[in-house]
Amino acid sequence: MTDNIELDAVIKALAHPVRRQILAWLKEPERWFAEQPTPFEAGVCAGMIDKKTGLSQSTTSAHLATLHRAGLVETQKIGQWIYYKRNEANIRAFLDAISTSL
Amino acid sequence: MTDNIELDAVIKALAHPVRRQILAWLKEPERWFAEQPTPFEAGVCAGMIDKKTGLSQSTTSAHLATLHRAGLVETQKIGQWIYYKRNEANIRAFLDAISTSL
DNA sequence: CTTGTATATCGAACTTTTACGATATATATT
DNA sequence: AATATATATCGTAAAAGTTCGATATACAAG
């Protein structure tokens, strides 16, 4: 979050309601993804998020990739699943950066 | 800044480097717009901002309109000039909103 | 009332983003 | 090995954003 190129990527990532919604859901996985059989330690697996957005699998995957490229989420691959969770450190770093720069 | 529709407009407004740059310039008008003959009480007039962006007059006007629609700047018309300045209250409200919602 | 200046709006070209279905890749199961 | 499942990537079409020059509007000055 030191240079402006990254800040730009983060703001653009946040500039879509679906991506903000995903980040919001990931704040309370147990609440929004209760159907997930595995524990939320590693995060929420992509397919659960697909279902919730109502968008196609490929579109949701692209949104997740954007969030990941921006550093707002981190991933963990377990078997054939890829779990997503918030990267709280980077989110806080972004909030700090925008608070001082804006 | 109470509902999400406005937050969306603000984030989208911030999702362009030129618009963020304009907001940054407006933090220190005396520094960045020293050529402006009138005092900065009312803000910086649009034409000065045009010159600084290097973009066309119409494009800069559109960026300013986006910032204004989002509530990030306020305007004051004096004669044939329209002065722009930051709306600090709304900027702070946005920072609060995104800090809690994100 | 004409001319000039400041800004906004319009219309069109171009670029970027979004979205989808189809396909590819990787892993797991049989 | 063959099949099934989870996710990513590709190709493409539609939508949104950016930019420009030209024009409109509003005000000021002569």
C-alpha cells in the first residue's frame, strides 16, 4: 500500500458493489455461509460465494481474482477447493492509506 | 452517506486517478494554484484545474461533475466563474462509512 | 446588443469493465 | 485409467467509463 499504483488497484477493486458485498460476507462466514460443511479457519470456498452472488461461476471467479490481485483477500488451496478470506492487514493498511491521502 | 447508493457513487468517483489528484490539489490551493488571482475562500475556479490536469476542458469538467455528484466537492458560482473546493464534511463522512463498512 | 470568457453539455470514438458459456486444469474418487 | 467436482481461463458480446472537439449557456464588458 506504499505506492499509488496499489492504492489505485484497491480502490478499483472496491468500486463494484458485488466485490464489496463479498468482502462484507467474509466478515461473518458462519452467518452467511452456514451451509459450508468445512470449518471457516481457511475461509470460504469459492463455490459457496458463487451461489450467494447469483452470478455465473466464471464471473464470480473473476471478481474474486480482482479482490485477490488487490490484496483484499487471501487464498488457501485445500484439495480441489480454494478458500477465500479477508486479508485484514491489507484492508486496514488501505483504510489508513486512504484516510491520510484523501 | 447513509445508504449504499451514495457510498457507491463516492467510491466510483474516487476510482480514477485524475479525480483523486484533483482532490489532493484542492487540499492546498495556495500551493498548487498560486496563479489564481482571486483568494481561495470560495475555492479554485474550474479553469485553473483544467490547466493543471492537462486534459481537455470538457473532460476536466466531467471529472469535476463526477466529484460534485458524489458530494466530494462543493461549488460556488461567482460571476462567470465556478469555484470548487473540497467538502470536508462529506469526505470525512465517507472515510467513516468505509472504515466501518469495510 | 454584440463580443468575449468561463463552464457545461452533447455526440462520437475509443477503452475498460462486466458478464456469460465453453473449455482447461487440477484434484479426488471409483 | 475414467469420471466427477472445483475453480480458473478464454473468447466474446454488452455496458460503462474516458476523452475529445464542437456547441450551448451564462455572465461580463464594451
